[in-house]
Amino acid sequence: MKNTVLLCTVGGAHQPILRAIKSVSPQYICFFCTDRDPVTGRPGSVRQVTGAGNVIKAKPDDPSSTLPNIPSQAGLNSNQFGFEIVPADDLDGAYFAMCNAIERLAKQFPDASFIADYTGGTKTMTAALVSAVLERNEVELQLVAGPRPDLSRVQGDTAQAVQASIAGLRLQRAMARHLAAWRRFAYREAAEGLASIRVAANNPGLPQLKVLQALSQAFTCWDDFDHQGAFNLIGPFAARTSETYPWMLATLKLLRHRTDPKGEPARLYDLWRSAERRAAQGRFDDAAARWYRLMEWTAQWQLLTKLGIETADFPADSLPPDMDAAPRRDGKIKIGLWQAWLAAQHLIKGGPIPEFVRDHESRIRDLLNVRNNSILAHGFRPVSAEDWQHIRLWTEDHFLPLLRTLSQAVGLKKELPQLPSEPPQLG
């Protein structure tokens, strides 16, 4: 095989390495070897590559060495091979040494194909080489296999080099790097990363890749409040995701339903979950802006459903006493968040809202000032993690119980769950 670089781990039986060289006929060979043991002083496997004279036993149980080194037996000249010393029992050290060697050889032989044979060497060397190869899609992996007369060796005269199947492993590793973005609710990042993976049509992990890519795209839509788009993407994979996310499709149906009374509080919960996700990413100004909209929307919802009043066109005769709200240029009276809550307290008779506003007026005003002074509102002070902590605790302790009561009154019995931070385990 022309223009091929062969990577071999050396240690133990030499016949599989010779068979690997014969099967590949490489342009160049890099032997990964161990050096002399610092404790016992025993020679390492590099002796099988560079040792002079007879340095290899024909059979493991022979009393003495009767064969020359591997390059001599393979008929290699000095410019056809090199070696890299790796630690015998240091997986990290062996891995990085092999990665560096492969990187160097890739520059030295830019037009060559690479094959790594992990038949020889210590267990640590084998693990390190396989791990290093999994990081580079252009390197094929092979081993010398055949019948085993015992548990320790392959029968030499019938063994042959075979390609190791690692396409599925490579795909899993590639997907894992991108799916880690789910932990930060960075679904768009995950979707774009998964879309960049190139995989053969016969790869056993292809169906899983398609599902995870669709889910990442769907949660991207969901995170952007595009519930219809999320529903369209998830629908074809419902059978594969229903066990892990039994709530998902039903929740999306509710969120996109504009006439179901339960849809409005569902969207309010969804907005709060969105604020939590922004805070989890450290985007506290963004989280506070969503919290502000949650407070405003809740007051608007109550005024509209209970009184038929819209805050963008508030009737003058319904204004609470002492509320300063003059008509705008279009002749309509528009009231803001805090005015909407005061109007709800004054106009809605019975229920939890009047008591809620009375009990929490001072705290609500304080938290609104945090948002109003932020960069994304009217000020220049970024919302800090501590600021968000105050908003979050008050919301969880006082506002969400109110929202829960209002939601149950229209038939929504459960809060919406947070979007997942871990991808599903697909069988």
C-alpha cells in the first residue's frame, strides 16, 4: 500500500507486527516503544526496534534470543522507520506522546494515509493508541487477529491484519463533545455542532445522530419561543422520545394553542423557565428582562381575562384613584407594569391578587428598580449574580405560588418542567 504511514505499538510477540507490516507495505513506520524500566533496569521494547544482534526470541518461552530486531526482519532501511518512546504504565503520558507523534507525522507525510495497529505493546500503550486514533478521523485502526490456541497469543501462521470497527465510537465521541452544550442549555450550539459531523450512511449511530440533532434544533426553537417550530421538529421522533420526555409533545401542544385558557399560564411558566436558563448561563440582565416581562404579562392576563381590559388601551373610567395616566398621541391610555398591578389590585374583587400586591408592594418595587437600572432597561448597571439571587428567591417563594393558584383556576394543574440539560439515552 503506497503512501501509507503505519503506527505500531511494540512489546511482547513480534510476529503480529511483522504481519501488519507485510499486509500494509507502508511508506513509513513509527514504532511506539517503551524505554528501559527505571526500577528494575530491564530493557524496554525499544530494544526490539533498535537493538543490535539477536535481540528477539523466536518463541516467548525460548531460553535465548535468536532473531534480529523487527526492522531487520522486515527488510526496512533506516529511512523507512522511526520510533517514539512512550511510558509503559502512564496512560496520560503515552496518549500525549502518541498524539504529538501523529501530529508531527501528519505534517511530514501530508498526502499519506495512516493506519494504527494496536496488536502489540502494553495494555497502557494499546489504550493510549486507540484513544489517540479516535481523535483523528483520518487514521484507520487495525489489529492482527486469528485463531487463539491459548489465552495469550494468536496463532501466527493463520493471523491476518483486519480493520477495527470504530466508526460508531468516533461518532459517539464527536456527538458527546457537542451534546455537552446541553448542560448550558446551549441547544443552538449543539445543533450546529451535530450538523457539522460527517458520517457514513452505514454508521450504526446515524439514527441516534438524527434524533439528537432534531431534538437540539427543536429545543433551539423552544428556547426562542417558537413552539410551533419545536413541535414540527419533535413530532416525527415522538416514538423515540416519549419514554424520556413523556411531557414534551403535550406541553408544546398547549403552548402553541391560543384559545385554550390553560395556554396563557403555560406560556408564563415557559417564560420563567427561559429566565432560569439565561441565569444558568450567567446572563443575568437577560434573565431579569424575562422576569420583568413575566410580571407584566401576568398582570395583563388577569386584567384581560377577568375584566376585559387591555393595558395598551386602558379605559379612563377604570383608572384607580391617584393614578397618573394621561392619553398618548393616539388618544389611548397605556399603563406600565406597576400600574397594571395597582389596577388589578383596585379592580379585581376577591381572589389572591389584592392581598398579594398589598403584602409585596415594597419588595416588588425594589426588584423592579434592579431591572430598570440595568443595561437592558434604562440604566447602566449590569444585573449581578447576587441581584438575580434576590429576584429568584422572591419569585420562587412568593410569585410562583400566586401563579400556581391563578393557573389552577383555569385548569392548569402542573407547572411546566425545565427543558433538559442532558440528552436522552436512546436505545
